[in-house]
Amino acid sequence: MGIDIVFYNKKGQRIGHTEIEYKFHEALFFRNNNWGSYHQLRKPSDFYLTNIKYNRKEINNLIEDLKNIRMFIPKDYQNQVDDLVLQLEPQVVDNIHCAGD
């Protein structure tokens, strides 16, 4: 079980879904001390209390946060950062909803 991320277009239609698995979440937030500096990334830091919506501007900032923190996480998880960024980058993704357990 992880943090579910649902992608929506401008019409509010669901256009995709991905998940941040527990171990990836742990690599982002508990194996380094740098995540607190990233305003959009720190929002989903509590694995069990996550219920967040991001608009397109916030998604763009989240992408930058992910790119910047990439070098601070274990190499085993850097590809997952890259994959998440690729899923968030298309402009057809207008907003996302992140929900934890």
C-alpha cells in the first residue's frame, strides 16, 4: 500500500494513476534530511495522513522539487523519481490528487 496519485485533465476527467510505494516514500523522506526545504514535496511527507490536491502550477513546482532532491536519495530509487517526473510533466495533467492510507 502506498500513496495513490490520480491525474486529472482540465475537464476534471481522470486520465491516469500511479502509486508511491512505501519504500520509495521512505527513501524520499526518511533516508535524507533535505525534503523539508522543498515546499511541494514536503506536503505528502506523512504517509498515513496524505490527502492533497495540486494544481498545474503546484505540479510544476513539485517536479522541480523532485528533480532537486533526486541526488540526495539512494540510487536504487532515482529511477522512480525520473518515472514520476515523466508522468507529471505532460501539460494535459491539469491537477492531481494524492491520497494515503
